[in-house]
Amino acid sequence: MKRFLLVLRWALLTLLVLGIGVLVVAWFVDFRQTDQELAEEFRGQRIRPEVHYYKIANGHDQPRTIRYMETPARTGDSALPVVLFVHGAPSSLSFFNEFFKDTMLLNRAQLVAVDRPGYGYSNFGRVETSVVRQAEFLQPLIDRYRKAPYLMIVGSSYGGSVSARLAMNNPGQVNHVVFVSSALGPGLERTYPISYLVDTPLLRWGIPPLLRLANDEKLAHRQALEAILPDWPKIRANITMLHGQRDDLVYPTNVSFAQEHLVNAKVKQFLLPENRHDIVFNKREYMTEILLDILTRRDVKEGGQVKAMAIK
């Protein structure tokens, strides 16, 4: 019995030390790059992205500042399609840097990535838990590329929720949405008990801003998704879904939810049996192949309402 209590004590102590260590590191790591760091990241490339900002009114609150990164529209490339990347949480537009280094993708499309409200340099730390409002803040990007011959949105995790809302609001403008490990159905994701614990006034002050942002979004996500539930039939874009069958953070049941509610969209799904919530990191090249295939066949009419495929 004494031995058991000793082991238990050391286990709890180890967990406590690890937890404190994670918090300390999180205060200094915010998963974002300055404009200068981004410029250095892509120095030497033939096609280098440029960083821009815009402001948007926010009712009676202070205006919102949104930062985004885009590859320049080159002379003679007026017919180039646009691919807009929307990240999850906690993250920033830098999450998609490797796509901006892929020469095949760069030659086929104008690439854009955005810091969602509260992340990166889009008013870092200023949370917005409404998916409806987040989409409103990103609407100027849709308007910016309104003349593009083809607009594809790639939404990862929570970014998929915002991408869905953008597609609902712009059925005649958004041509394709790629949902990657996306949280789409209310309640179809894991919320750890510690999320509720750290939201208490006693502990909230000690949580780093980046984790606090993600936690606030997490706790309000069910309600935010319920708010857009009636509008899924408004989506008329083609849909591609990539999801890990072992994803225990955002459950694979989000795929069947989407299939049920995307009644006016053509859906293709790719289920990855060995993957968890790690597709952008561990399947980036495969993701790029799918994006290139969509761009190649964008003018070809696809038949069938739903196509399903499982890959290894």
C-alpha cells in the first residue's frame, strides 16, 4: 500500500510539473510570426507572399484588424484561381507556410492565408466566439477575390466552421470548400474537463492568451455551430472532406454530419484510417495533390451527389 501511494504521489507530482511547464512555455510561444519573420521565411523564393492588413467595423465595439498573406497576382495571370486557407486553434496563418513553398501549387493558384480574429496579428488575444461574426470579419477577403474565376476555401479544424459560414454567405462566389479535420456538427468534438476548470475566475488569469483564446472558442463552439445549423442548405459549392478515422479531438462523425446537411452540394470524402488530428502536418503532400487535382478539374462537371473513398 505504501509503495502504491508513493508511486501515485510521484505520478501526480510529475503531471503537475509537466502542466506547469506547458503553461510556462505557452506564455512565450504564440504560434505566430511577425511580418519581418514571414519575409525572411520566404526569402529567395521566386514567388514570395506579401502581408496585408485591413480594418472592419465591429458594431459599437472597436474596429477589428485582420492580417492576411497572399502571393501576388502576376501580370498575365488574371485568370488564376484563388485558394484561401483558414486555420484552426491555437494557430495562425503561419500554419500553412509549407503550402506557400510548393512550386506546383504556386504556379497553379494565387494563395491566401489569414489570421483568424484574435490570432496571429489579427488583434491577438481579442476573442470572438461567434462563427457568424468571424465570417463577417473575413468577408472582405471574399470580396477582394470576387473577380477570381474560381475560389476555393481550405478550412482546418475550427477554421472549417468559419469556412462553412463563408460558403453559406457566398453561395455564388465560393466554388469549392475543402474541410480538413473540420469541426462542423454541434457537440461532435472532445472537450476535456480541464477546459471548464481553467475557465474559472481563480485560474483564468494564469492561462496564456493563446490557450485562453482556444479554450473560449472551444467552450462556446457548440452554441456557435447551432447558430448556423439552419443555413447548411445554402452551401452550393463543391465539397471535399479529409478526416482521420482515429481523430479523437474532432470526431470523424463530422463527416457524416456534413453529408446529411449538405443537401445542395456535391461531396467527396477522403477518410484516412491511420490519422488523428494531424493531417495538415503529416499528410501535407497528399493534401497538396488533392488541391492540385481540384484545380485541374475545376471546369469539369462532376457527376453524383456523394463520393466516398478510404485511403491508406
